[in-house]
Amino acid sequence: MVSLAVRRQEIAAALSTVDGLRVDPEGLWTDRTNYPTALIRPADDAELATFDGMWRTPLEITVAVSAAGGLARGQRTLDELHDAVIGAFNDNLPACGVIRRLAYGVLEIDGTEVFGAVFRVEYLD
């Protein structure tokens, strides 16, 4: 099984190809958020073993843009990033088994409302 840190770094590297998206090289959330940004974290459910002895490692990626410039601007920016993020996943994460979008719209991060999309990426190790 590949470590969480390695998977987080792989996803961060894939997201670094998205023009304008800020992502920590280790996939960590920064103390001061500069939008647009991405957070990579383990999914709430535990890693599960499959019947053939492989591990399913789920991670969630939150992509967030500021809503301060207005609703229409925030949504246009998120729409552009949404498509670019899916492209980055498809082009740069060949070991990934499943990619899903879990949420899209207004999210709250650290007490601030932002526009965001939450993606789930699952690896089979």
C-alpha cells in the first residue's frame, strides 16, 4: 500500500498543471488561504481491503474560489477550474481507479463561504 503522503503529493503534482490553481506541493491546507486553491485530504471513510487483497484508498480534493468578486464571477471561475481539474486528473493520475464529484456550489471553509467543488479520488493498491 502506498502512503497517504505519496498519494497526496501525486494529486498535488497533477493539480499543479491547472493554470492559476494554488496547491501546496504536499497537498496540505495553508494557514492563509489564497484563492483559487485546492485541499487534499483523506476521505472520511476508512481505507478498505477488497476481496482480492487490494486496498481502496479514498481521498477528497476540495477546489475553492473566492465569492468576494460576486456570484457570477465566482461561478464562472469555478466552472473553468472544474473542467481543468478533471482534465488534470485524467491526464496525470493513471493509477487512480475512480474519480467522482461529490459537491459543487457554495461551501464553507474555515467560516468563510466560497464557491467550491469536492472531488473523490480512489486508488486501488
